[in-house]
Amino acid sequence: METHNGKKDAQELPKVYEPGEVESRWYGYWMKHQLFHAEVSPEKTPFSMVIPPPNVTGALHIGHAYNNAVQDIYVRFKRLQGYETLWSPGTDHAGIATQTVVDKQIKNEGKDRRQLGRDAFVREVWNHKTKFRDRIISQLQKMGCSCDWDREWFTMDERLSRAVTEVFVHLYEKGLIYKGQYIVNWCPYSQSAISDEEVEYREVNGKLWYFRYPVKDSDESVVVATTRPETMLGDTGVAVNPEDTRYKHLIGKTVVLPIVGREIPLFSDPYVDKEFGTGAVKVTPSHDPNDFQMGKRHQLEFVNIMNPDGTLNKSVPVRYQNLDRFIARKQALEEMEKLGLLVKTEDHVNRVGYSQRGNVPIEPLVSE
């Protein structure tokens, strides 16, 4: 390249732009001179923003690139406006999701977290965190994110954990949050509650089974339908619509729950659709979100029949204890048929929620 006086320039521009060389050189310059560092200044109006911390479950993807590019544009704009600008970076532990990822990794290596033991498994999780935290920070810096890296945090750092505890205690003492029982989406694979967003609903060709529940001290009975026969072991009521003339004479009476022998109330609730099925529904408050609400309204007993791993616990008859939920389903069907209380079976397309983490059907159950 020639200058205006015809002499060759000492450094010619390369014909092709090399982003790796140019961007890393300039980012290194910015970091060396702490151009992203912020301090409280009496001369400048402060502006601060916390990065939505990426999960250490893996490397960043194109969605993160877009999200952080938009943040970076906004932060740089505020600097140009003269604000003392802080973009505070960090990464998130995403505890349950990270545990699931590490669990799958060690399974691929032919190991099992229960065989490893708690301490060894926790070490595996922390190793995973270190690896992907470093990768995530490197990716953010490669993108040119103008964060104040002197203030980089991990959500389980001791100071942050103390701050979170302090805030929650403060909110609890002010009566703004409370602790109680509620129905959750339980994943038996990861043995944890998952959010609604982590549940995928699939249409499954299943069955609808009709069971006969005898009315106490009577020759009468009510027929209920269910897609999950094993949950009958946790039934604590039978509900009908208050306007359903077929059952008005039975409202307030007691039904004997087959197999278990528990006496449960037959009550009315407008939630029940008298046109669906038989118009009578079994109520399992600890294992169905709608039943949970009815159980609260009518002060029913809450019987949780499930262990964290999807087997049945000691709230069921001994012969059902520790059985997998689907084996218990088969056994309950066989027993109801032998008792002459299985009325009929119909094909039924059911919408079943699956855990994204474990790819297994979720189990609605009551938890703190």
C-alpha cells in the first residue's frame, strides 16, 4: 500500500479481515486498561445491570449470543451517554439441571451416582461447574461482552448464598412469603420437583378403567373412572356434582375404598362435570392438582403414597410397598378384577406430562 507521497507504508492492511487476531488484541487492550470497570463516582450518574447468569449445565448457544449482544449494546450506549456503567457478570449453578447432566455423564461412563456416594458425586458436580464456568466466561469474552470482570460471581458463592438467605428470612418475617404444602410436578428420575416449563405433554394411547366403590352399610355403590389405577390407594374421597340427581341421596354418606379398606366421604363439588364418565370422580388430593384443590376445600385427608423414586411407600398395604408405580398399577387392576369391582375398560387417548430431564412420566404429588 502506497502513501500520498508514493512511499510504501510500513504495515500493510491484510487483504482479509482476521477477527480472531483483531478482536482478541483489542479485548486484551480493554481488559488491561480496565475500561469495563466501574466505581462509584460523585461526578457521574450510576447505571448498573446484572447479567441473567447462564447455567453451568453446558456451553453457551446462539440464543445466549443474541441475548448478551443486546445487553452489551445497551451497556455500551449508557457508557457513551456518560454514565458510570456497571455490567455485573456471573454464572448460575442451576442445581437440579446440572445434577441431571452430570448424572447422565457418569452413567455413560458405566458408573452410578448412588454407588459413587454423595461426596464423590458432589465433587463430580463441582468439577463440571468449573469446566463450564470457565468455558462460559471465555465465550462471553470472545463475544466482546463489556462486563466488569472484577465483579464476576457464581450463584453459590458464600457471600451470595448468605445474601439470598437473609432476603428470604426477611420476606418470611414480614409475611410476604410462606412455607406450605402444594402439588408439584415430581420427576422420579431426577427425584426433584420441576417447573411447568420442564414438562412436555404427549398424547398417549392408554386406557380408562371403571371401578366400583361400595357405599358403607348399603347395597349401593358408585362407579368411578381413572387412567391411573395405582392412585386409588391414596383416595380420600369421592366427589359428585351437587346438581346430579343420580347421586343426591348419597351425598354425605361413606364409601369403602377397595383394597385399602379406608372409609372415605362422598361429597358434592361444582368442579365435577356430571356429563363426563359416570359423573362420580375418585379424589386423590396428594396426587392430582384438581383433587388437591378439592381436598383443601373439603378438609379431606392427604395421603401421599409415593417414594421419591416412583415406588410406593408405607401408606399403602404391605403387598404394594416398594413396588414401582407401573407394577403397582398392574397389580391393582388384577386385584380389582378378582374382587369383581372392575366394571369395564375403555381405550382412551390421554395427555401425559413427561419430564424433560428424565424423559419419564411426571408424578403430581404434594411437597413442601
